[in-house]
Amino acid sequence: MGDSTNDISLPIGMPTSASELAELVTMANRDKSPLIVAGNRSKLDWGGMVKEPKSIVSTQKLDRLIAHAVGDLTVTVEAGLKFSTLQEILATAGQFLPLDPAYPTRSTIGGIVATADTGSLRHRYGGVRDLLLGISFVRADGKIAKAGGRVVKNVAGYDMMKLFTGSYGTLGILTEVTLRVYPLPSSSGTVILTGAVDGLSKAAKILLASTLTPISVDVLSTAFSRQLEISNTPSLMVKFATIPASIAEQSEQLLAIAKGLGLKGGSWQGMQEEQLWSGIQTGIWGDAPIGCKLGVRSTAAVDTIELLDQSTDDTAKGVIHLNSGIGACTLNDANHIKSLRSHCEAAGGFLSVLQAPINVKQQLDVWGYRGNAVPLMREIKQQFDPCGILNPGRCF
């Protein structure tokens, strides 16, 4: 984890129920006392710096399983339940939550929703908002509110779940979350292609246009490929999860495509495969001073990885999830941010600096958003939190 952008020596409140949390927020609102909203504090330094906080309120002790409707493929939990704990619970029923956040052993479900944090699995299952069915939250005035429900077909009213996903705790504090879950795949296999950028770019385009059905497709920078002991070139990682016969057939088709493009290819299964994907999940965040989230058109994914390789030092790591064009990178030098952000914006995307030393964040626009929605977002913040007590300054 990089240098914290907030003073974690502040007093910390850890309520054990939604009503206790509501009381804390009511008092903070009455006193106009800004709060840092946190779960297990694994992403406390992500995004903008909170302005003059007086205390931290954590949902860490709101960690109960509320309901698991196995037949309906839904689960309702308190926001402070750890992601890893939930996966263990779901696994006993042969199910899982198809998200792969940073810090998987430390992240809470509420924190994952608040930061819209997922990774490679979004290729098949979508992002956090695609899995979110219902929420309960404490408003800035201390009132408890709900949106959505506990069933998949629930579209009544405004879709508050999409609004809260990625809001970084600035609109309310999540207390309960209902999510769609999926059956655990019985088997999986991964094909990794390495070689020249032109060949990888062609392979990516062929893959997206093909009838192959991977659940994850990632483009990795040279430094990241090297760290994972894959190759000294950029790489394309493709994961299939279905019946063994289908995995074998699809893998063979992809390897044949690679051979025709002059790329090297190999197949991975079992423990080695698991280690590779967990390495992507955990390897981006934590060992570099600057961590960024980025997005580009999917057709620009390989070009963006090439730029990362060429314009930064050989330790800069990057990964882009091919179907969505969303990814992340680490940088050792803040001087690379401007050019990389310009490239992402020209490719129809963005670059946001989530993790960085305080002096770096003070010198740049962390979010780098150039769209016309900022005034609307500020109005929404004003409506939800007129006194500005919930993570003020974290977003825009």
C-alpha cells in the first residue's frame, strides 16, 4: 500500500449495527464534523484526499451474513464482511461472487462496491454494478434508507445501486448489500500468448470477433509479464471455464491462431494457473508509489500497453481487461502521468490516480475527468450530503 493520503491516527468509530452507525453519522452531521468513511481501510488512500476529517467511521464490524438464497443465486451481507470470507461461505454451496478486487483477503464487500473494484472476471460477468441487486445505507443525516431488493428481477424506482457503485462513500455509508452470485466453474484452463505487439493486437481482434467464450482476457505489459515469469514481452492471457472437452477445444483453436500470427503460446491449468491469475489480482497494487486505474476502447488495449512499455521505465506494470478496456498500472515517476492520461483520453477513455504520495496528489488532478458530468455529480453530492460530512474531497 502506498503512502496514506489521510491521517489514519484519527479516532476510529466501529459500530456493530446499522443503528449505531446511524447515531454516529447523526452526531457528525449535527456538528458538521467531516468523516472518513472506511471498511477494512485497505483502500483508505485511493482517490482524492479527504478535506479536514475529524474522525474515521468503519463498517468493519458490520460483518454478518444476512441471507443466502442458494436456489435464487443471491446473497445478502452486511457491508463489512470480508470478500474472502464471503467466497468461503458461497463455496460450500458450490457458488461464488465473480469479482476479483485488489487486496482480496482484506477488502470488504462495502468497500468493493464503493470503489467499483473488480478485475479480470468482468470480461464474462460484468462489473460490480452488474452484480448489485440491492443496498441499505445510512444517509448523511443519519437516516437509514434502502434501494433495490433481494431478487434478480427488481427494477422499481431509480437505480440507486448504480449511483452508489464507485461513489467512494461520498453519498452514504453502505450497511447491507445484496448481490447476484454464480455457480463455481467445475474446471478451467488458461492460454497465454506472447510475442510481438502487432501479433498480439491481431490475436486480440480475432479473439473478440470469434465464437470462443473465455471468462477472462487480459493484456499484460512486459514488466508485469516478467514479474509473473511469463515472458520478456507483453502477453495476452485467456481463461476458459467450462467442461474439460470445451476448454481443450477452445484452447487448441486459440493456439492455432497464435501460431498463424507468429506468436508463442502455452496452456496452464491447476495450481500454476491459479497462481498466475491471483498474481494479476494482487500484483498491480502495493509495491509502487503510484497506482492508476485507466480505461480505453478495447481496440486500443494492446496499443496502450505498448505505450506503457515504451514511455516509462522497465518496472512500470500494466494490465487491461480486453472486453471492457478497463485496467490498471503502476508508475514510479509522476512525470509519466500526463502523457499516459493524454493517450487514454485520445483513445476514448480516462486515467485516474488512485494511489500516490500526498505531494503527488497535491500537484495534479487525481481523477482527470474532462466530461460535462462534474456539475451534475456535485449537485447530487449536495442533495445527498448538504453539510459535506461524508468523505469530502474524495471525489471531484
